[in-house]
Amino acid sequence: MPTARPFVLPIDPWPQASLGERTAVGSVLILLLALPCLAAALALAVGAILAQHAARSYDLGTRLRACIDRNVPAGRRGAGPRPVRLP
């Protein structure tokens, strides 16, 4: 009957390290991995905000231009303000 041997790595990278030291090294490695992920997420969020702002600004400019075109007669475009007629 075969006996089960415990699985152990052949080489322990820190044979003298305590549990606290191993935990500290692991947390530092996790933070070093998390920083680029957070930076990428922040860059994507800023890009999405800028794209949304540009789209809204373009839509607002288009609506404003259409409103101006509806209110200004075609022959007076660029001729300056309308003269005020007093009764």
C-alpha cells in the first residue's frame, strides 16, 4: 500500500524567515502589483470622462449652432447685430 508523502517544495526561498517577514514581503509584492492596475484603471476612467465631455460639448455646440441658424435670417449671417427699431 503506497504511503502519502507531504508535498514540499524542493527549495525553500527563505529558510530562516518568520511568518511576519513572509507576510510583509507578500504584502509589498501585492502592493507593487496593485499600483499599475490602479494607474491603468485611473487612466481609463479619465479617458472615459474626457470622451464623454467631448461628446457632450459637440452635441451642445451642434444644438447651439442649429438654434442660431434658426433665429438668424440667411442674408444677415455675419453682418453683425440687428438694429433696434423703436416705435
